[in-house]
Amino acid sequence: MSSVADRQEEPHSTISGPRLVEQWPHGVARDPIMRISDVLAQLGADFPTLTPSKLRFLEEQGLVEPQRTAGGYRQYSLADVERLRFVLRQQRDRYLPLRVIGEQLAALDAGTVDEPLIPRLATNDGSAAGPVAVGRYTPATLAAETGTSLELVSELLDAGVLHSDRSGHLDPWAAEVVLVARALSEHGVEPRHLRTSRSAADREVAIADQIVAPLRGQRAVAAQAHASVVAAEIGELFARLHAAFLRAGVDELAP
């Protein structure tokens, strides 16, 4: 029985054939064996907000090219899933705009990059390796994952630098925060000193929310995906602005 995600798929009259040029990742199975619901299941642990409309939007931008069944429905391969994982990570972890991600993929396709990325989903022979267990943290699992003390994690929570949900879990971003906080602690920077950074980030997120709210309010599926892209680009610009301010200030401290 097909899922809601599969039933929402619009049939397409064009049946795609084999690609003339093999896209990155090279050497990974390209048999079209996965529906949209299967792709969401594979990537959902890392990207819980991923939706069918976002997948279609990324296809419209030329970042992934699923094949079509005789009835015009999308079918993805393991290679397609790895390509999607790369795009989503670059958006989430580096706030890169789709234009830049597309350029990176073009370089990977052409084999012109110095260090090609290694897919996580597939093994060397192209067979499925199964989903990677990446989820939300508890304070204890976060401390164990980052190799730091539970005390530091607790202090970051008490200072409001980290936030937990009602069940006491923290999102995957918390790991990077803890690692940076641990490094700063070696220079005498305490968790309470990081409150201003968290407050500034929260204010910038609120600004981004105001900008993308009209897009989220539209019913068109493309508008929802567009909102995600715009929010990511705004986040990247705020990050660059903050980095520029810091570098300028630190340069003034040097003799």
C-alpha cells in the first residue's frame, strides 16, 4: 500500500532514461528502487523536517534527478539519496545557498575536487549499509558523544546556552555547541559568558522568521520549500556578518 507521500506525487508524462553522465557519488548503486516515502525514511533521522515538497523543489533546482516509472512517478536510487544528503547537510551545517551547493556538486560530478566526499549510506560495492543512527541527545549521551563532562553540559543548560525540549532532549546542533564551549573553557571562557552569543543568535532567528513567515503562510508546496531556502541563506549572511565583526575586533587586539 502506498503512503501519503507517494499518493501526493504528481504523475509526469515524461519517462526519463539513463543519464548520459554519471553524477556524484560515483560507484554507488543507481537502480531506481526507492519511492519518496522510502527516501524520507532513510533521511528522516538526520533531517526530520524534510518533506515531499522539499524533495520536489530540490529536483526543480537540478540538484537531483530521480528517474520516472511508466506511470510518471519518481523513483530514487541509493546514489540519489546520498546526493540529497550532501545538499541537505550543506544547507543545515553551513547555511550555503543552493547556487553554491550546485557548484560544489558540479565539481564533484566532474571529479575536479581534491577530496571527494565519501557516502555514508552505501558501502564500497554500492549496496545499502542501512540508516545511520543520528538523533537527539540527552545531556548524558551528549557528554559521552563529545567526550566532555556532564557538568559542562549541565552548566550550558543552566546558562541558557543550550535548550532542551519537554522530554529533556537536545537537538543535534548541541554537540557542536558543547565542543566549542569546551575549547573556549580552556581560555577561561565560562558557559555564562556565552549567553550573549545565544541571545544574539535567537534575535537573528526571530528576524529570519519574520521574513519567511509570508512564504510559510502560502499553500503552494513550492513556497514551503522556498521558505526553507531563504531562511538558510539569511542564516548564512548573519553568520558571515558576525564573523566579520569578530575578526575586525580581534585584529584590533593584536599588537
